[in-house]
Amino acid sequence: MNKEDLQEGDVIFIAIPNPLYRRVARGTGSRASHVGIVLKDAEGEWIVAESAVPLSRYTTYDDFLKRTDDGWYCIRRLKTPLSAAAISRLKQECDRRMGVLYHLGFKFDSRRLFCSKFVYEVFRDALGVPLGQLETLRELHAKLPHVPLTFWRVWYLGRIPWSRITVTPASQMHSELLATVYDASLAAS
């Protein structure tokens, strides 16, 4: 996708080529294992606001894409166009969340962040638009009963916190509030 086709506020999904992130993606039924928000910095360069290990940060758009698996990424956009004021609010909410520690347990009800929680909160607080679906780990597993639990048992040290509320990149990627602008898997075919 050409950068000229980007718009501030686009939501970008990637697949990080790391065994942990691949398991997370498989456990949520999606190719996407990471998500961020596309914006422009003060110099007009494209950046991505993201929650990553260890802290939430801004990353150049090009560096963000370098982290994806096999060049795959997907860009989705709110179906309702964003005004300049809305983009400004998105930037303010991203700024407020910079430097926050990453939550490796994907607990929504925590001060710490993870990628999909970052996106969810920024859109909710800036625009009143919650992107994705809050659900418990039990509800998530019920949608994907074929996914083995071995990884999650190890990840949570033997006790999966079934009632823990989370939000996944998969639920954001499938949000009906967004339209797909670019999907590298479709562009390649």
C-alpha cells in the first residue's frame, strides 16, 4: 500500500514472527498478533502509536512494518471519516498513554496496557467508539474450542484466569465499524 493512501486514525494489524505472538494469534483465531494506530508526527512523517514490550511508544511506520511476518499487514479504517478535531483527540489520547508498561497477562482491568487495549481505549476515549469486543478468556475459548490450551496453561503458570476480561486484535480486525483499506494477503493474490 502506498503511504499516500494512508489516513491518520487508520488501524494497522501485523503478524509478529515470534513463537509467543504466533500462539497468541492462533489462540484468538486471527493472523494478526499486534495492532497500532497510524498517525503523522509533527514533521508530517507517518508513525504508529502502539503498546509494545516494555512500554507504549511511537514507532516509525516503516519500522512497524519491518516487524511483520512475511510482509503481511492489514489496514482498516473507520467507516465514518475523521475530522481534524477527531484526529487531534486521537493524538492526545495516544500521548496520554505513552510510556505505560505492557501487561503480559492481557488483563483489561489494569493500569498497564497491551496492544489491543491501547487501541480500544484511545478510540473509546477520543471518539466514543470502542473498537473490538471485551470478553472473558472463557468466552474467547468458547468461540475457539479447537485451540489447545497447553500454551495458555504454561503462560498463566497452570491457572488460566477464565474470568479475566480482555480485548484481542482479532476482535478489532473483525469490527463492523471498520472497513478494510488494504490486506497484503489479498494484494498478493
